[in-house]
Amino acid sequence: QQPVQSPQAVILREGEDAVINCSSSKALYSVHWYRQKHGEAPVFLMILLKGGEQKGHEKISASFNEKKQQSSLYLTASQLSYSGTYFCGTRGQAGNTPLVFGKGTRLSVIA
Amino acid sequence: KAGVTQTPRYLIKTRGQQVTLSCSPISGHRSVSWYQQTPGQGLQFLFEYFSETQRNKGNFPGRFSGRQFSNSRSEMNVSTLELGDSALYLCASSTGLAGGPQETQYFGPGTRLLVL
């Protein structure tokens, strides 16, 4: 089942912060975050496993709330290079389940 | 290490024709997944192959099929093309060895298919 991402789109000025949410109605074991720039392939950012961990990647971090089956991606002090579409992918608890992606959140950072 | 490669990068076909897309995974990766990407729909899962066997299948009609070869290269085929099949088709590879939720996928650049 496809996870739900919110918001669908967001516009930021350089230096502002943003939060992108990803939720599922099914039990999750992992959440994978990707960023895709226009005309390019999605690029892997980070993976979070069940256990409520939080990870960071430069000024981009994420959390995974296992009880709520929700993950949030935090972008702080945004830069122009952060522009793109962010996708969350989720896998269920059963073994060898496919990675199912949300519809994406389009982030535009302007000067 | 070379990344995931896909050929061709662009393709124009007419309705009713069939098409075959190719994907070469990262060296050592044994799992290949295919996705269809259209505006507003995100990445729709098509199927996943591991060691020449289809491991998972998405909710697409039988016109969409795929296979994987012994060298892990994969092809997907779409028969009797429809206008709605116009999309970016992405291939992603992973080791497949963990066989579980922590498997990370790496995407190729995609094949953009236009059906007229």
C-alpha cells in the first residue's frame, strides 16, 4: 500500500526549514528517503529501521515513529541545492516485500 | 563502481507496438526492481527480480512483463502499448542478500517512453 506524503509541495527561501511527512496505514519495518532532481534518477538519502531511530545527513535528518507508522524528514537551513522531489519508500514487516513509494513532495528553494 | 545503467534512454513508439527496456545493475547486485514514474503518481512498483526469479509483482496488467538473466541484467517488456504507458521507467538494484527491509536500492537514470 502506497505511503502518504505531505505536503505535496513546498516553497522555501534559502535558510528556512522544512518538514516532510510520510505515513502508512500498514505496519512498517523501514523507511527509505530519496531525492530526485528534475531529469535525474532518485538518489538515496537515508534509511530508518523500526525502533524510532533518528538519522542525520549534513543538514538533513529524519525520524521514524514506529507506533504511528510515520516518518518525518527535516531539512534545516535549506540551500538551493535541496530543491527537488523527495520520496519516501516503505517496506512492511514481512520478508522480501517490495519498496513502495509515496507520490513525492516537491521542494523548491528560492534565493 | 559503475552505477545502474539503462538503455535506451529515450524511446518513441506508437499504440499497439511492443517495447523492451534493458537494465544493468551495479556489479555484485542480484536484485533488480522496476518502477513506472508518471507526473502526480510517484513511483509505481512494477516487479522485482532476484537470481532470475520474480520475487514481487505490482498491480499492473499482464502486458507488463520482465525477466532477469544469469548475469543479473534485467529486461522489461510492454506489449500492445497504450497512450497511458507513456512514462519514465526506472530500474533499481540492490544486493538482494539481506533480503529484508534494510535493503537499499540504487536507481538508474531511467528510460523515457513516449507512446503516440
